[in-house]
Amino acid sequence: MHIVAEHIIHHAREVPDKIALISGEKRITYARLLNCIQVAIGFLQKSGLKRYDRIILAANSEPEFVYGYFAAHFMGVICVPVDPRTSKERLGYIAEATDATCLFGFESGYISGYDCKPLISFLNSESDAIPQIQVDSRTIADVLFTSGTTGNPKGVVLSHHAISAAAGNINQFIQNTVDDIEVMPLPLSHSFGLGRLRCNMVTGGTIVLIDGFTRPGSIFKALEACRATGLAMVPAGFAVLLRTGGDRLGDFGEQLRYIEIGSSVMPLEHKQKIMQLLPKTHICMHYGLTEASRSAFIDFHRECSHLNSVGKASPGVEIRIVDDKGDECDFNQQGRILISGAHIMSGYWNDSVRTLKAFEGEYLVSGDVGSKDEEGHVYLASRESDIINVGGRKVTPTEIEVILNSHEAVEECVCVGINDPRGISGSAVKAFLVRSKGADEPPKPAVLASYLRGKVETYKMPVAYQWIDRIPRTESGKIKRRDVLTHYHNMQ
């Protein structure tokens, strides 16, 4: 099978009564799922949609999104999933960039000049015909726009071949089966959530759709009510579960066969706490990009001595660490991370210049800096764009952040480059910090400097410290470093 959607036809024939989706009180079998996809295809065809057209779907955690998403895949229509809460400005940018034909899931007239329809439209037609595959594996399946931590979002082009390969790589590592029931409080507008949906559709498992992780009670309730064997969530979500639910996650230690954790930074104490609560669970954390989903995996229990790494290259993936000249780095030497495999993107939508810069031969330039040890464990240092050039010497901000985060008065921090106020080196390091809830008063800069001194080289020491109320992040938990400077710098 060369596209993910084909697996749904197979499951609908072989196990028609197997539950595919759970959403609130709704239980959708594979037979029902296929029928609803057929209906959605009929509606799209009556609406004049044809192969290679682009449609924007509000990626609500609802079955209707799933119907429209796979209907588009069967038809060869290019799907552009977006966050249903996205701003009009961003949505307008995406609609114009892709020359979208229709927008689904938004009120009529929401974006001037575009036809907007509710997602429920996918159920307002009739069709009994088994969907006919109108694509081949190289056809574009999705265009996923990045969360835009800097500048305008980029449209990542993913072929059916790429998303199918990614699902195969992930399932091989996590070992998903037809018996899995997975609770998924992830946005379907992002690579992580869509990947979990596709992985379960391939194996014939069951996905429990939940709208976000901000209400931990709904997650625990779903784990219990659905007898879930799997859970997928970003590190920020697990932080909420551990903070508000205490040790309750441990109640599911005999039940949860696996969890998958997204690739944002996760404190070591959270990793260790989850391991303690779930000693028998296959705890998997991935590293990847929208452009190269799940390129590395680590299993916490199996590789407990390497918890500060992002694991090893996923099945079917190669990761290289190279210097600025493109030569292979020695073991444990930092360099640029390059990735190859069938899962990587085709390029950026209508942007040949960015696409050309994104590849070195068959390798994707990840934009990350890291190292690799003799056993193949990859250690992520920073985004290449986050590196701070201090007097010609490169400073990796995460090196400083890890140390400051270990201070009892610091909940979390982020270090960025600013113009050196001393006029010495051009750029210098500034630390923005969020105070720990248990700290009565934030430490003075001299105290923090004393805490760092001797742990990092002198030129890496921040020249300024600023306490802020929160660190801005994307929905997937990535730090928006540019926003830190925009919103907080010079606001003391």
C-alpha cells in the first residue's frame, strides 16, 4: 500500500466493527469511517474540487476533520491543515500562499474572498462507492505550515510517500498493533498529532481524540474509560499532568503499553518521574522537524544512561554531524545535523530558494547543532539560528540554560543574543528567567553570576539578567526566542 488512506479500506473490509475513532461519546468503526470518507469525497467532488487543488482544513480534534483529511488524500487534493484558532492574518497568508480553493471549518466570510464552509459539510452528501485512489506515492499529500518561531511560516511539502514512510518508521520503533487504543490530546494541525493519527490508521488501532492537554482530568478520564494502551503528548503536557495530577499517572502503569513524547525540551526530573511512575511502559521520545518527522527516538528505560540525548536515528533514517565545510565531525564533536530518509519533505511550497538552501545533496539541513557518540546517540545542542556569536566565538544558549534551570529559584529560562551594552564584543548573552513558585524573591544578578561562574567560560556569562512572567512558546512547546526579545527586552 503506497498511501496511508488505503489501509482504512483494508480495515473496513477485514475488521469493519473495530473502533477507529473515539470522540466524546462518539464511537466510529472502521466501516463507518470509510463510509464518512466516501460521503466527504462526494461533497468535495460536487463542490468542484479536483486533483492538485488545495483545501484548508481547520484541524479540530473531531471526526469530521479526519473524514475531510483522508477524502482529500484519496482524491489527490492537497490538504493544508491549520490550527482552528489561528489568526485571520495568518490564515489569510496561508490561503493566499497556497491559492486555496476552499476553507473548511471557518464561518462564511471569515476570510474575505474565500469560500468558507463548516466541517460538517462533509456529512451532507451521499456516496456508497469505494474510494478510488487518484494519486501515486510521489503526489503531494499535505502542506504543513511551520509554527513560525521566526518570520513568516514556511509551507512544508510532504508527499504520500514521505508520510507513509514516516508512519512505517514510527510503528517499527514503538511497535504499534491493531490492539492499541491511544489517547491523543494533540493538535491535528501539527506533524506530531497527524503522525499519531496516521500511525494508528495504518495498524488498525484506535485513536481517542481530545482537544488539548490543559484539562488533565479529561485525559485521566479517557485513559480509564477507554482502557487506553497508549498516550501521546508534548513535554509541556506531561508537565501539566505531573503538576496537577501528582502521581496519578502511575495508576495506569499496568495498562499503558507505550507513550510517545514530542521533541521539545523536557526537564530531566520529568523524564525520571515518568520512568518511576511507569516502570513497565515503553516510554519513547522523538526528535524531528516538520520537514523530517521523528528522525530519532530514545526509549527511556532501555537507554536510561543517555537521557540527555535524543536517542539514535529512527529505522530507515540516517543522521550525520558535519562541520561548516560539510566534512564528518569526530565523535562527540559539535556540528550541523543533516538527515536523510524517505520521510523527509519534498521542499517548501512555492519557494525554490529556501528549498535549495534546505538540502545538501540528499540530506536535509535540519538547522540544528549537535553531536553524536560512538554508539550513535545524538545530542542536541541548539538551533543553528539560536547560536550567539560572542567576539567570534560560538555560544550555545542551551548550555547556559541547563545550568540556570538547576537553580532552585528558577522555574525556566531562555538565553538570547543582544548587542553588547559594554561595546566589547558586538553580541553578548542575556538571560530571561521565570521565577520558581517556591522562591520568595528572585536572586540578584550577582547571585546568578556567582552560580554560573566556573561552570561556563567567562565569555559565555550573561551580561544581563531579566525576570519575566512567562516564556512565550508555540502550541507544540517550542520557545519563541524572537518574541522574548520583542516583548521583554528593554522593558525592565
